[in-house]
Amino acid sequence: MNRILRLSIFLFLSLNLSAQITGTVKDTNNQPLPFVNVIIENTYKGTTTNDDGYYELNISEKGNYTIVFSYLGFKTKKEKINIEEFPFNLEITLQESSLSLNEVVVNAEDNPANAIIRNTIAKRKENLEKINSYKADFYSRGLIRIKDAPEKILGQEVGDLGGGLDSTRSGIIYLSETISKIQFLRPDNLKEKIKASKVSGDNSGFSFNNAIDVDFNFYNNTVEFGNEIISPIANNAFSYYNYKLEGVFYDERGNLINKIKAIPKRENDPIFSGYVYIVEDQWTLYAIELDITGVQARIPAVDIISLKQSFSYSEKEDIWAVFSQSIDFKYKFFGIKGDGRFTAVYSNYEFNKGLTKVDFGPELVSFESNANKKDSLFWNKIRPVPLTEEESLDYGIKDSIQEVRESKPYLDSLDRVNNTFKLNNILGYTYQNSFKDFRLGFNIPLGGIQFNTVQGYTANGNLFYTKNFDEFRRYFSANAGFQYGFSDDRLRATGSLTYKFNDRTKSFITLSGGVQVAQFNATNPITAFGNTIASLFFEENYMKLYERRFIQFNYSEELFNGFRFYSSISYENRTALFNTTDQVFYPQDDKVYISNNPLDPSDFNNAPFENHNIVKLNLTGRFNFGQKYLNYPDSKFNISTDKYPTLVLGYEKGLGATNKDYNFDQIKARLYQSFNIKDKGRFSYNMRAGKFFNAENIAFMDYQHFNGNQINVSRRGNYTDVFNNLGYYDLSTNDSYLEMHAEHDFNGFILGKIPGLNKLNFNLIIGAHNLATPDSKPYQEFTIGIDNIGWGKFRFLRFDYVRSYQSGFQSDALLFGLKFF
């Protein structure tokens, strides 16, 4: 069947099949009106018009109906109809409504909008609690467009993005739909069973626009929208908003509706701007039309997001409930720009029918079998919001393209082009077989050229092979790495084999081995790049290294929801290393490199440990309390929660050492959490504790080391795992220890309220850090810093002042931080 004929049939089916009541809603100028609510009176059954003003309302029984058409800014229209046969066509023209202030007395001394908002705030909790639970049908459609897409990003080919681009490289890059059943229990239990899921150009894909992602309730004090955003009817809303009564109008029931403009007092606060529509006397929400910028939402790539909600009233339940919602956005980042819309329709509500916590569990989303295999006949029958012509074309084109692009001849032809070796592949090349889904190649990263005083300059190279199974749920990978040190004239190599068993428990097994240069602190507190700069430019060789010959076996698996088990056992041969070079770009007369001995920086002749062999065993369990998850067919995606901390328990043992003094045992624990404190910012903490046994004379690399920072530069983003004014090995211990970090990001709560400074959109951060071991006095650090420094959307700088104490004041420092998304 040729492509034009297939598209014609697809469009015909999309626009006509199974539609019971159809029509178009236009204004008096004959222009189509999008997002008009079309509802059967006194029910929550209905639909909305699409961007072309077209609607389809599925009614299965003939008879008399009253259909209500409502749209903000236009007079609501009711049509009584008698359906004797299907399909039934109903064309509607809506007239613009005029706002009036005649119904209210405007007093210059008392802003009438403030009185309306105060009454609404006073009823906020009552209206919130009116809906204790509900069940409903849910439909969502997601659309993302791109404009003038670049052909390359960071040197990589972009391609045609699934076939959705036209000759100007503009078009739809994501289109999907979801049909589901949802149930809710106050305050925040939401469960979703997806009946059907469709992604344009991917007949086995699952859409990511779920109900849990668009559950915005403005009766709560804050709305989670990238950031915790203050609702215009929150208890403390008057601290963030000014209000203006734009006018009033009457709805079809005779209710007086107040149109209130919410005006931000400070442009960079986490707040909205726009309009809230409030029902007089009931003081409930009738509709909202609110905007938020990417700066306010802390979503740098987004320019602006527009959120609309329309509420529907049922006399039977005496409840106003969200019927339809749309989220429109525009984005621009690194020269990539576009827009999009996510539409949601809620219907067939059942309120307060006795749902309890027993009806909810950690599973947030689940799928019916073959939910992603529904054909176009199913979708055309059940879809509540008809497709636009643009969307229908996108489905038709991409579905046709997919058949071709999954064929072996096409994939082989694509591989022949991509596998051609070119001059720019000298430092990296990948050969792939797309049909069999494997790739192999090599790379010699320029970032692998580093410097340390043990090896001198180093150069790295990597070989890799990856084979994917079951749509990337299972895979096998083999990797080999090579590193050559030019000063110590040594080539060292490592290799690993990894197999992922599934995408539910995400079980991994890895066998690795080889010879490598390792830091005494296995968490690698100083980066190779940072050490290179510190050494060559400032003659500060902080990195301390030893040689590790090893063979190691790792296994990890989620044993049950919220608990993941990690294990490793290795046989290691450890050898001490010494400086082999004193090269520096800018030598200083009063300065020389220190030794590679972390126990005695002035000792260039003696090793910090005796060369030895040892077996290392590590067992770790991580508990994510309160963990929720999305249950996809053959896949599980875990969702952590801010409400509960994460606990990590571990046991480490050294045994079979050639020097018996090097055998040891250690138990350890870690507790960490990060959560928002309403509109006051985000608080994070991280605590560690542990105890060694039989470890009086163990090798230094087996001590508990604490992340220090002596180069006054950090790329960590947050500092809840580092002491920024402590030497890398100053307080390492083989006894008991307690480490505590806390940091609070005010997220504009303080600086956003200071005139002048609030224009900069900076964030104030304070922190406290403590370390206690038996062999030293308690060590403390206190920090105060400014984050979110930069320009426009590029805000990746942070500055902190650090002050440390140990039996009194020790020293202070300025810290320069870099954060990249």
C-alpha cells in the first residue's frame, strides 16, 4: 500500500471512526477555539476541543442530553439535543463575554481583590478536605516540537529525530497518549493503572506523561512544579502576591465568577503570575490561567510555562473538580528551541467511595497487558480529545517510517555509512550492527592526558563492546582500559565483563581485573584534572597513589522494593609507589613537591605500607524507606521520596593478608536525606559512622578516609560529603568515627526579598560539618555561600566562605564551585 493511501486512510479513521457527537467550536469571527470544555450537564463526562476547535463526545445511548460548552472569556452555551441516530453533528459558535465591575463596589482604600482572596484562603482547607478520595478516568497527551534543529550538537550528528522534521528541520519530536484509571486518597496517595499507551514512531514504547506528573492541586499551600511554588491562595500568599480584580461574570448556573489577577511582588520568587477565577460566596476555584518562568521554577532550559485548569461542578456531589488541564511551555537552551503542550482530561469521577490506605502501596503506576499494542481502531474509539491534523500526520508518517527503519536492509545501509572510518576517527571509532544491536570500538580521550608526580604525564585508551538484548533491558559489555605513564615508563591495563540480567531487580554481575594506579582514598577525593592543575601550576601534588593488581567479582540486586544489595570480593596485590618527576610549569624557590607518602609528606624514601597481598570482602545494603515505583512490563523504575531518609549498612573485611596485621573488620552505616521545607528552601544532611575491629596496624589504604579539599575548587554541586578546609588524609582513622554534614539552600527565600539583590536571582546557602575520631579533637567547619551565580540560563557558579575549628579556630578559606547540568 503506498504511503499517501495509508496516510489518507489513517486520517479518515482518526477523524471519524466511533465519534458519536462531533463538531467544531468557533468564535463569532469563525475562528476555531481550542481547549473548550464539552460536558454533559451535571456530570463529569466530557471532552475538550483540540487545537483546531474540533471535538468528539462519545455517547453510547440515544436520547435527550444537555451539552455544556464553556471557555474562559466566552459565554457558556447549553445545547439541548435529542439523538435519534449516530453520528450526531453539533456545530457551536461561542460569543465573547464582557467583564464587569458593576457588581462590586470598588473602594480605593480597600482592594476588593484582597477581600476575595482572603475569603478563599479562609476556605482553602475546607475545600481541600472536601475531596477525601476519588476514582476517575484519565487521558493525557504530550506534544513537544523543535524549531530549526541543529544538525550537530557537541560534534555529534542529530539526525532527523525520528522523521518528524520538515525541510527547515522543524517539527514534532515527541507525541504520545495515555489512557488510564486513577484513584486518589488525601493527602497525596495517587495510583494509576494504564489501559493504553501510545508513542508516535515507537509501536512498543510507553509514554511518560502520567497522572502523577501533572497532579497540581492549588488548594495546597505549595505546588510541586520543578520547585515548590507558592499557590496564589496559600496561607502566606499575601507575602508573595499582589492582587487586582479584573472583573466579574456569571456562569451558566448564575454563579458570580471573580477574575483576579495574581501579580508577583518579586519576579524571581517561586511563584506564578496570571489569573485565578473564584466563585463568589462558595470561594472555590472556577479556573486558573497561570504562568511561571524557568527561573521561578528552577528549570533553566524553559523560558515560560503556562498552566490552565478548568473545574466542573456537579450538583449531586456539590463538588468543583478539575475537568481539564493544559501545560504549554517554550524552551531554549544551547541554541535549541521549541515548544510543547501536555493536555489532561479527567472524567467519570467517583468521590469519597471509601478508599483507604490499604488500597494503596508503593506501586504508583502499572500497565495492563499489551497496553502499548493497541491499534488505531481502539484509540479512535476511546480517545476523548481528537487529534489535530498535525498530530494525525505525525502518527501516520512515523509509524510508516518505523516499519522501514526497523528493517534489516535499512539498518545495514545506515551502518555502512556510519561505520566508514574517517580521519576524525583517529582518536575514537565505533563500529555498530544496528540489526543485531551491538557496537564495538575504541577511544583515546584527550581528557586522559593528565599529570601526577608518580607517573608523570599519562595517556589513556579504551576498548569497548556492548550487546543489547530485549530492548536494552539486558545487556553484556566488555571493556579494556590502558594507561601509560611517561615518567615511570609503565603501561598498565584493566578489563571488565558486565552482564545485566533484567530491568526489574536490575541485577548486575561484573568480573574485572588488571593493574591500576589508585588513590589511598577509594572515593577519589581529588580529580585527576584538579591534581594536574594544582601540580603543574602551583607545585601542589595532593594526590597520593599506590599500585593495585587485582581480580574482583561484583554482584548487586534489588532484593525487594526499597532494598538493594551490593557485594564484592577481590584478591589484591598492593605495591607502594614513589615520585618519579619534579616537573612544574612555574617553579617557586621556597617550594618543592612533597613525597607520595600520605603519612609523612617529607619522607621520600620509606613506603607508607609494606607490599602485600590481601582478600577484600564488601557487603552493603541500601534501604530507601518509602520508595515508590513505576511498574512497566519487564521494567521497574524506582521513585525516591523526600519524606524518608536512605540508610546504608555495610560490612568490610580484609583477610588472608600476607602480613597478618593487615587483616581487619569494619562495620559502617550512613543516613542521608534531602527535603524541601515549604517555601523556606531545601535542607540536606548526611551522617556516617563506623567502627574497626582488629585493625591496629592495617595498611593505610584500608583506613576510613574523609573527603577533604585543598585546592579550593569543587565540582560537587553540594557539600554534604566533603570537608572543604581539611587535608585529604589529615584525620584518617582505623578506629571508630562519626561524620556529619548539613546544608540548607534557602532557594531565594532570603536574598529574593532584599531589594536590588532579588534581581540577581542568587541563593543563600549555609552549612555545618563535624568529624569526630578517638585520636583527635572534634573537627568542625561552617560555611556560608552564594549559589546560582551566572547570567541568563547559565548559572553554574557558587562561592563559599569556609571557617574551620579544632580546639579553637584553625583557618578559613574561599571556595569556588562549579555546577554543570
